[in-house]
Amino acid sequence: MKHAKHSNGTAFKIVAYTVCVLLTILSLMPFIIMLINSTRSTYEIQQHAISLVPSTYLMSNLSVLLGKTFNPIRGFMNSMIISVGSTACTVYFSALTAYALVAYQWKGRKTFFTVIMCVMMIPAQVTSIGFYQFMYQIHMTNNFLALILPSIAAPATVFFMRQFMLSSLPLELLDSARIDGSGEFNTFNRIALPIMKPAMATQAIFCFVSSWNSLFLPTILLTDNSKYTMPIMVGLLRGDIYKTEHGAIYLGLTLTILPLFIVYFALSKYIIAGVALGGVKG
Amino acid sequence: MKQRKGFSYARYGYLFSLPFIVAFCVFSLYPTIYTALLGFTDCKGLGNTTWHFLTDEPFKNFVSVLQNPSFIKSLGNTVKLWIMNFIPQITLALLLTAWFTSHRHKLAGQGFFKVVFYMPNIITAASVAILFNALFGYPTGPVNDLLLTTGVLSTPFNFSINATAAQLIVAFIQFWMWYGYTMIILISGVLGISPEIYEAAEIDGANDVQLFFQITIPNLKTILLYTLITSMIGGLNMYDIPKLFLLGGPDNATLTTSVFIYNQAFSGSYLYNRAAAASMIMFLIIAVFSGVIFLLMRDKDEGR
């Protein structure tokens, strides 16, 4: 009996590890092909599109890539400005809003929280036509502020921060700060914010990534080449001008994906923990 | 004195939520109402900001959207693509969850697998779409290369002109990007189930399969429902992958409602009014699901 159970366990492990290894290959393979092909010439790629050996055409692919409309440095800078701006707005103002919900008793607080939960799930995409028309009228198209300022109101982040604050911000601490004569806004910045750091860091990662990856609204609002973000820039690789330049396309993709790879593998521990937390809270 | 102090503190509650409320009203609420109104107007043409309400037939845009074969097709595609990605996604995520949380067999390297499986989720969807477009290239893309060298195919297959192949690939990309996320959510849900329930069942002689179906699944009900509905909302807004993978083609096979709305409003004759009407139709569908989620979460929050 014991023996049967043992072999049963071995069989289970063989199956489980085989599936996991196959899925690992499935996750990594597209990116490995991309990385290697970005060093190969278009001719080499046309002969054999899969190779595990890098070639020597990285620089020539780069000059083809940059010789056309694709400008990764500009895209990177634009995406950086928007993502940093909206992350800062989301994290700071969500903490402030959550603080208002937790630290003070005020009329309409419950209703306000209910409204936040109601609008949490509604994606910006379905109201984009009105948003575009509004921005067009006030001449805010091709202005990064149109993509940054809306992040001040981030219902899901407020929800998450509120849950965190309820469990880890002792209200007595605020009272003693008041006795010491600290102003309310000062108390928030000096006492509440440092306690919120772990929650803010988690939310900052996800806010940054989703802002960095966002395509729909930036495509609508940013029509000027010099304002293109990284995802819009990537779309250019799909165009006719790069049709026959396989090596350059792979290199362009590598340049857009590499920064995310570096950030992800450096922070993966926190990111995975953050995703798991979202599931428990949700 | 104390009474007065308590009263004056309430002020800060309003004051500190003010930035959120203002930003929400200006950038969310107003555009929503504006979109709803535009659905009843004749607003079209690039850069046009003057419009009139359609007084004769107020629902003209809604009717024409609902009668537009492309919209009907895009709605069907969106639902189809979502189902084609969600069923394998939840199945695999549940299977991996069962394996990774098994009490009898501890699998080593779980941390590594979680990091690798979740990874595609964090990569820009636009880049992923273009990457897969290159991978499935014809006649010399990597997938064709693989299929030819291994002898599965004798001549290269043009994935981009075959409707079924295109839909399968889009659904696969969505599946590939999201199963790791779903798995992590489900695992954290299982870890939240009290271990005593499992111990008691194990003493009663339940095997792994029984434990999974009779304890894990019923206890995960809320999280499964949450996953289902958020995935559905995301799926109904699918844009990046279908837009950039094959531009909605071939023959509109990967045209989703979001791509349809974009095309109506920002290409051709810039039919903002039609796009707004289509948005509102999607909005209503999504609002129904949001309502369900809201009820679920409120119950959970009160139990806290």
C-alpha cells in the first residue's frame, strides 16, 4: 500500500514537472526568439526564423530601425513622463482619499465609499469618445496632462489603500500628533504616509506598469509624432515601412520589452506578492 | 470644547477627498455623460465640436449601430474570443492551483514557476501583439519554420488570412498573458482557507481529488466569481491585441467591439455619434456585471 502511494507520488511529480517545464518554455520562448533574432540579419531570419545562436547584425539592425520613424528614446522619455506623473498622482491622492475615509467621521462618507466601489470596475475605454471631445475642445490633445491628471481619481487604489489603512494605521497615533500641535495635513504627510509605504509601493508598481502599457487613450489623444509613447511607437513596427526588415522589427520589440524585463525580474518577489494580495482583498 | 473639535475635524474629511472628487467629476463623470449625450447627436467629422440633437429620431445612432453587421460581428467575436481564452485559462489555473497547494506532494521551484508564468502579463500588450505577428509570419516566420523543420507541415501556412487560425491565436495570446495572473489569485485564495478544514477531511480519508472538488472549489466560490467577472469586463474591452495583431482582420474575424468603436470614431468619416452610441451599449452591458461585483464585494466587506 505504502509502495503504491509512493509510486503514485512519483507519477504525479513527473506529470506536474513536465507540464510546468513546458509552460516555462511557452512563456520564455517567444522572448528568446525575439532577443536572438534582433541580432540576426533579415536574410538569416528568412532562411531559418528560429536559431539559438546570436549573429552579428545588431548594429546594422539598429541603424535600419532608427533610420525610419521609430524613435525609442523619445518614446521612452514620453512614456516615462506620463507613467511617473500618473503613478505619483495615483499613489499620493489615493492615500489622501483613503485617509479621509479612515481618519475622519463625516457625513456622506459611506455613500462616497459606495460610489468608489461602484465605479471601480468601469473601464475608461467605454467613455473615451466624450473624453476625447472634451479634451479636444479645451485644447488638451497632445498634452500629457490629459493622461496624467485623471489618475488623481483611481477608485481601485483608494479601495486597496483603505483596506490597508484600516488594519495598520492606529488612530491613537493621530490623536497624539494632534496633542503635539501637528496640523492635519502635516499629520498625513509626516505620520500616515510613512506607515502606508508598503501599500504605496505595491500600488505604484501596478499603476506604473498599467500606465506604461496603456494604448487606447494615448492613441486617441496623442496624434503628434513627437508625443508618441512606447506602445504607440511599437505600433509603427507593424507598418509598411518595416515590412521587409525582420531584424529591425525584432530589435524594436526588444528595445520596448527589455526595460520591463529588467524591472520585472528585479521586483518579481514584490509583484507576485502584490498580485496575490489583490486577490485576497478583492 | 471636545464637541467643537470633533466637528471641525470632519471638515478635513471633505477637504482631503476633494481632489479625488474633482478629478473624478471632470475626467470621468463628465466624459461619461458627454459620451451618452453624443450618442443622441449628429456629431461627426474630424475635429468637429458642434453638434445638434437628433430630434426626429433620437435613437437613430443606437438603431444603426445595432443594425450594423460589423458591430454585430464584433460583439460576437468579442464574446467568442473571450470564451475561447477564459475556459482554458481557468482550467489550467485551477489545475496548477491544485498542484501547487497540494498537501501531500510539495512541488519544488514554485516561486520560479509563478514568476515565469505571470511574466507575459506585465509585458506591453502592444509589443506582444506585434511579436506574435512576427512569430506567425508567412512564409518564413518562426512558427512556420518550426512546423516545417519538425515535419508537421510540408508547405508554410498563412495564419493571417485564415479566420479560424487568427481567432485561435488572439484567444491564445490572451490565455497566455492571463493564466499566470489567475493562478496566483486562486493560490492566494486557497492559502486563505483554514487548514483545519483540510486536516479534518484528510483524517476522514479524503483523497486529493475529493479535497479539491469538495473543499477547495466551494471555498473559492467568491474568488472564482470575481475572476470570472473581472475577466469578462476585461474581455469585453479587448483592444490592444486584436488591433495590432491583424488590425481586426482577416475579414473582420478578430474585430472586437473596442476596435469597432475606435474605427468608427477615429478613421474613415469620424462618426463620433455612432461610436458614442456603441460605447453606451457596451457600457450598459458592463454596468450590469459591475452591479453584480459590487453586491458581492459589499457583502464581503460587511463581514469583515
